[in-house]
Amino acid sequence: MKKSRTSAIRWKPAAAIGLMTTLVVHGSGLVRAQNPTGLIYSNQWLALGPFSLPGDFDCNAGDAALLKDYLAPASIELLAPKDGDEIEYDTAVAATTAYNGPTGPGGKPMWRPFDDGVDGIFTPDEDLDMNQDAINVGSPADYVTTFVVTYFEYLGVEPTELEMCVGSDDSVQVWIDTHLVHNHNDCRGRGMCQDNVPVTIPPGLHRIAMAVFERDGSFGGSLGFKDSDGNFITDASPDWTFLGTDPGGLAFPTAKFSVDVSSGFEPLTVQFDGSASTSPGGSITKYVWQFGDGEAAEGARVSHIYRKGSFYEARLYVTNNVKGTDATAQTINVTMSTEIVNWISADIGNPALPGAARQEGACIRVFAGGRAISETSDQFQFTYLEKTGDVVLTAQVEEALWKPGAVAGIMLRESLAPDSRFAFMNIQFFPGVAGIQYGLLTRKTPGVRALASRGKTELFGDHGYLRLERKGNEFISSTSPDGTTWTLLYSTIFSTMSPSLLAGLAVAAGDTETSRQSARINFCHLDFGATAAVFHRGDSDGNGQLQLTDAIRILGYLFLAESTPQCLDAADADNNGSVQLTDAVRILNVLFLGLGSIPDPGAPGETFGNKPCGPDPGADADHIGCTTYNSCGG
């Protein structure tokens, strides 16, 4: 059979060939083509069983309930049986209570061709009718389990990603070679592709083992593979040979490797050593590494550089001289180094992958692991500054490299405790949904589940802006496409909140033990509190009075290279969004000619002593900054 040289293989659906006995050559023997439609025919499986299950077996008990040694002291993981092979079986140590199938010459449980024929007449079928098989061997068909095995060879040159289609009545387990790839408890009737399970198949000879567990009623299952286009793989598919009950001399090696480091900062160089892999009764002929970042290598010992922070699953595939394969994997944790000025970077709730923040020009790139910001306790990366009193934090989300389950945004938080009170203006996206969903998430009592107020799903452009504002105990969230025109999303009031808060950038990657995710979010145009600052307009020297010295202060800044006024909004006497000669002229006209007035917050033509300070009431474009103003009157 011709070997493919492509790593991404696409198959076209094959026409059904019914019961034709087309022959293909494998080794020195002939094997009947036995998978014409995609679901592997029943006469191409070896069976072991049925075995009796204990009376308390519950097919709805949860996946973990099936993870028992049903064949003790034998183990299905390493068996590559052929017709007539016997196994050791001891009811004293097995999770099953009795063996009800035929025995071999040694009086032990025996692998045999699966039989769902009636009255000695066998018709190949895609469905494994285990009820009929149990009848044929004189076994009960309730509270039982049967194991079935079949073989195939994949002739591609690189591992390929497939979807395994499984049907069962009731619960089911599936192994590909030595690895349990599917474990599902469910009291259900049989259907087509009830479980669609992603699997990776390396080149070589392979065994499929399936166990179906039945409480009562119908009993059976089915299994096949689909390619990336959703088409079933059949006998006619390139690079595939289905071998039925012939193991082809298959014997499994055991893959094992070590690393010199399993975590560190990017770029991280890791030395991989797979020389501890073994192959009883044979020899390992090939070592293939997939590093989890899209790169691969071959050899017993290799070196690899991880250049970006993330979780990476490094996987080793070994092949022996009889085409048997095994694989094993380790997770490599690569993080980004923290390089920021003034800001503080902290991981909340001890994420598995440490987070970090990096200053990149006027932007901050936040790298994060972490499970979530929700429920009663949080786990995320927080890059923050401490702020007291009212505050406004604005940020542009310029870039987001993340996966579903991640969440990012700006947060005002009472402390670094995982169960602290907070308000979180956030964005996230969901599989199958176009656009980004805005939300305001709050925890108003420490240790209580966070509550979400989510907006409609909208397109969030490359330059979307978020704003979170505190006014006393009220928290207000807004969005903007350009940083100028703002739309109020949600506001909420806390019964109490500390005067001092941690204000900053929060990112959680949606990381779990099974997903192993990280996220990188780039925040730009960070701005603290232009709208929260209070001042007297025109008082450029900050002494609390509108005087000639204010005009002189502006002129010195503009023409004599004197220092920048600490409150530029106060120096912007005509409120046009910049400090210019016209501001000094405005002050002089008001003071000496009685012409015009100073826009709010100010006092036209008089001292500020009896006038309150206030925030800039103008458009956002007019806010040019107010770092310090200490002369607000009563």
C-alpha cells in the first residue's frame, strides 16, 4: 500500500461494498476487508466475557466508578490477544464477580471471535449485539460486562488527529493500545455516535479494546473513526488497513522520558531523554517527539526551546520492530518574566501556571494562567496599583491571545485574598458565538459567589476600550470603540467598600487540569482617573485663588520651559483640551477687563475660596490630566 507523505490527511467517503470479500495483503497472510462503511463489523472483534458485575453496579454513577480492575490479575492495557488466548482471572481480586464465557484448554477465560449470530447463522453487522452473544455462550445478559478487541494499521508518516465514534448500551470504556481514551457512565440505549472522542493515532499497528457494561435490558455497542471532515474511515481510505482479529505480531513497547527542567521563563530550553523506553521481546526503532508548540523532532535524546509562555504537552511516541507503538506525555510550564515599572504583578489563588506582566512601550502585556474569576474564590493574574477614594480606570484591549473560558478586563479589588470583594469590568468569548460578551462581575461579600451582569454579545474591535469607575460605593462600567464615545453598560452599589482599593488589569485563562490553558492580553491607553480628579479651573499654580500668578505660570510653562503644571485641566482655562496662550489671555481678561468667564469648575471673576472644587464636566477629549491638586475649598 502506498504511503502518504502528508501530515494532514483528508479522506473522501468510500462507497459501501456490502459483504464483498475483497482481499488486502498484510505481511505474509490475507486479511478480509472488514470495514466497508466505517463502523467496524461485529465479526472482526475478539470477545472476552461476559463477566458478572456486582449487584450495586450503577451505570449512572459517574465516570470514576468504572475505573476498576475488572480483569485482575490480568490487565486489558497491555494485552494484544489472538483467537484462543487465555488469561489469568481470580474473582477474589477482580472487580467483577464471575466469568460466564467459554474457557480454553487450560480452563481459563478465553478470547474468542465475537458471536452475535442466531442458530449458527452469522451475518456481519456494524452493531455488536452483546445480548445475543451472551445467549450464545449461556451467560446472563444483565449486570455484566464484555471486552472486545480488534486491530488496524495506520501507514501515515506522522500522528494524525481523528474523532472516534462510539455507541453503547449502557456504559463504555475504550482503549487505543495501552491508553484509556474514553470512560463514560450512562444508562442509555444504543445510538449512532453517541460519544465523539478526539484521539491521536501514530503510525504503526494498533489495538482497539472496548468494554461495554450493562445493568439490564439491551446490551451492545459500536465503534468507528471519522476524519477531520467528518467522513468515516473505511477499508478504502488511504493509509489504513483494518486487520480484524489478526494482531499481526503486535507487541507493545513502553514509552518513558525525562526532562532536565519542566518549568521556567521564556525562552526555556529543555533537554528530553527517551532512552528509558522499553520494548519487551523486541527493540525500539523510532522515537518521535511532539513538543506541543507545533514543532517536532526524532531521536532518543533531543533538545527544544520554548519561546513563548504557556502550558505545553510534550509527547513521545515510540515504535518497536513489530510496529507496536506507545506514547507518554509531560506538561512543560513556561511563563513570561515580569518587567514593569511602578505597577505590581501578583497571582491570586495560586494558579498552576504563574502569571506575569511586561511593559511594552505605553502598553502592558499580561500573561496569565488561572482557573477563573467567579464562584466563591478566584484564581488569576492581577497587575495593579493601589488607589484611594474615587477612581476611574480606562484601558484599551489591543490584542487578546486566548481560548474559550478565558476572561480579561479591569478590576477594582479590596485585597489580594482569593475571596475578596471586587468589581470587574470584563470581556470574554464563547465557542460558537460571534463577537465578545461584555460583563460586570461583582462579589459584594467576601467568600460569597460572584454575580454577573452580562451584556449582549457584540463585536469587540482591535481597539475596544473598557472603563470602570468608582464613585463612593457605586461602581460604573462603560465601553467605547474609540476611547471618546462611551456607552454605559452596568452600575451597581456596594453596601460597604474599603476607601483604599487595588485597581488594575485582571486576566484568567480558564485553565483546568484537563484544558491546561494560558492567555496573553495586551492593554494600552491606560488611564487613571482623569474624570475623577477635582480642581478649580484657571488655578494653574494650585494655590486656591484666581490671580495674575496663574497667567504667569502658564506663560512660563509655554515659553520659558518651566515645569508642567501638576493639574493641566486647571491650567486649561478656556477648556479646549490643551494648554495654550489663549488660557493665559482668558485669565487676564477675566481678572482685569471683566470679559468672559472661567468654565466650570471655576468662579468667573472672583476668588475660589467660597467655591467648591469639581470634576471636569466637559467631553472626554477635553480631559488632559490632573496629577495633583491640593487646594480644594469648602
